[in-house]
Amino acid sequence: METDTITAISTPIGEGAIAIVRLSGPKAISITANVFKGKNLGDVASHTIHYGKIIDPETKEVAEEVMVSVMRAPKTFTREDVVEINCHGGMVAVNRVLEIILSQGARLAEPGEFTKRAFLHGRIDLSQAEAVMDLIRAKTDKAMSVALKQMDGRLSALIRRLRQDLLETVAHVEVNIDYPEYDDVEEMSHDMMRTKSKEVYKEVVELLQVAKQGKILREGLATAIIGRPNVGKSSLMNTLVQENKAIVTEVPGTTRDIIEEYVSVRGVPLRLVDTAGIRETEDIVEKIGVERSRQVLKESDLILFVLNYNDVLSEEDEKLFKAIEGLDYIVIINKTDLEQKLDLDRVYELAAEKPIVITSLVKEEGVNELEEAIAKTFFAGDIDTGDLTYVSNVRHIQLLKQAKQALEDAMEGLELGLPLDVVQIDVTRTWELLGEIIGDTASDSLIDQLFSQFCLGK
Ligand code: GDP
Ligand code: ZN
């Protein structure tokens, strides 16, 4: 039976910037060799690792410097030829490498598909396979639907529509300026530009918001538990892990064992970053000061800040509040089974509008409320992955951010009453940036398009 070659990003979770694109199947080696500059991978011995570069076949540019492990069947996890491309440039680079590999005829692996193949080829038994697959599925089902949707072209369709809107606006403005039929043509054009810019802006902002959720679904929410010693951080971590079944993925037989730890709280995957699972910060502020702790904590998507109900609010607590100002955090007031010594009014004042949850972890009280708060913080209620267009590619997200900025510039220009041909520069730029997302090279200038689509016939 003919099997195809599958690929996926397989990233060890942690502080390290290394990410891996893994391929398995009869063409794993030839597909990689096609885009690899370095040794001829077709000739190298099994279970060897090679330094080289991944070349984008379209642009001929170097996409990434990599270390490639080549493992030939049958002594591999899947018992097929397996290649692992180690990228050092983080998620941006690894996304690009994955795209390139996909363009060479590999297929995006389904959740657990590597494991399924290992099982089908007798490499592991069913119970092992099931265990691994359950764990993987819990983590990746949603992530996979994100990827599939993007491949579906929903994003492209939306981007095309937005570009068309911008293009028509520019065209109309040009026509109005060149063929004024009314005295107030300038004003009308301004209005039209403003309305369209706002409409497109709203959609771009929405895409970016959803992109944030998409990233979380893919990578898990980097979560830090902070608080003074003894407030209950470890207890909180244990509770979350027990209640939500820590997901530990261990894929044996590959060049390294990859261990990922997640807990899924109401559909929100929390990424447990260090050995203990969660980055536990005891005296970070004491050690490195408010400003630097802030820099460190900024890397978290979510901070769980634990306070002790049974102790007065200390200077250190106040410093921690300062360090996390403006970040996404939830305050947890723990040990409510003990006597109150904490100044709650002051806590409410410091936390401002952030969620505050009251718990007694020894009595297992308040845990549901905490889980609800976590879910709410990121999804404003229940997650519905069915109906949204996701942007899960880092390059796309960056382009969208630039487009958003360009639109803001355009709208500001309109507010300031700048001439339309000036504002138009920002609108055109937005159009170009969106074009880069769907791979419309800027070879056709906007003006060429205007002529071909609207026959201005000047
Ligand atoms: P950490 O130092 O912040 O990680 O705090 P731990 O989780 O290690 O907890 C410190 C101590 O407080 C342990 O003896 C816990 O059993 C206890 N503790 C944790 N939560 C509660 C609680 O809600 N009530 C009471 N009375 N004790 C708690
Ligand atoms: Zn602890």
C-alpha cells in the first residue's frame, strides 16, 4: 500500500528557541533534500545529523539555517524514513520551513498521525498508541482545525475581499477627483475613504484578535504563577494539574525525548513551561527588581498572582502588582479557610478591573471560579472555533499588524483633513501589505490594477 509523507511542527515546549519540523514517509528524505543546501541527504548514513540551509524554492533565498537528522526505516519511531529539521529561529522560521516542506508534496499530519503510523507498523502497542494519541489530541484538535481552515483559503478569501474594497475606494476617489460632477466632491471622497478605512480596519483588528487565540490554541498559554513564598503557588499548580489531567507527551525512539506538559482548563491549554510545569516565581522582584521582572513576566500570556488571605499585604506584594501592571493577570486570594489579615479593599484597588478569585486550596474551594476566570480572560466566554477565520502564521500576523498601522495612519490623516492623495498613500500601503499575506507579489502596481479593473481610460 502506498503511503504518503506527512509532516508537522513538533516543538519542545520551553524557553529554548529550537523548533522541529518532522517528516515521516517514503519521500521524507527526498523532499527535504530538494530544499536543503548542504550534504546530499540522499547519500548520508542513517541516524546522522547535518548542518545546512533550507532554501525557499520560489525565491531561492535562505529560509533558515538548520540541523537535519536523517533516520532511515525501519529503525525509527514510525518505522518509516524520518527526517527532523531543527530550526533555531523560533516560530517564524519554523512556520516558513513547514510551508516550504508542504510545497514540496508532504501533507500536514493529522493529530497523532506519527503515533498511528508507529502503531500500524508495529513499533508500539495499542495501549501506548492510545495513550499518546489521547494526549496529543487534547492538545492539537483545535490547533489542527486552525491550520486546516487557513489551508481552506478562508483567510485568503477574506483578505481578497478587503483588498478589493480598498481598491474600489481608491478607484472611486481617483474618478471623483478627475471628473468632478459635484462641488463637494472632495468632501464626499473624504467620507467614503473614512467609511471604507474604518470597515477594513475593524476586520483587520478582529483578525488580529482571533490570531492571538489561534496562537494560544497552537502553543498553549504561557502561564506563570507568582506570589510570595508559602502563599500556595505549588498547591495551585498541583490543583490545576489534578483537576485537568496534565498532558505529558513523550515520544520515544526519536533522537531525543520530547516532553511537553499542558493542562487544559475549559478548553484553554495552559503551557507549563518549566520542569515543575509552571514557572514558579518566588522572589523574582526581590532578586532582579520591578523593571526586569516585568520584562520577564511580559513573556507570559497569563499570570496567576497568589496572595495570602491570612497575611497582611506586604511591600513585596505591592511591588508584584507594579511589575504586572497592564499585563493579563488574575489575582487569587488563597487560604480563606484561615483568619483574615489581608486588606481586601487595598487588593481590589490595586487589581483595578482585573479578575479576583477567592480560594482555599486545601479545602478545594474556589477552583471552579478560577477556571472560569482563566477561560474568560482569553475567550470572553466559550470558545467557538467553528466560525472564525484564523490567522496562525507569524508572518501573516506581522503583516496584519503593519496593515493595521497603515490604516490608523490613513484615518488619522483623514481626521486631520490631509489631502486625499496623501491619505491614499497609506490606503495603498494597506492594500500592498494585505497582498503580501496572500502572496500577491507587488509586481502589479496598484495603478496597473486600477487600469485593468476599472478602465479609467485617462
Ligand atoms: P508556595 O510556597 O507559594 O508554593 O506555597 P505552597 O503551595 O507550597 O503552600 C505553602 C503551605 O500552605 C503548604 O503547607 C500548603 O499546604 C498550605 N496551603 C496552601 N493553600 C492553602 C489554603 O488554602 N489554606 C491553608 N490553610 N493552607 C494552604
Ligand atoms: Zn512552591
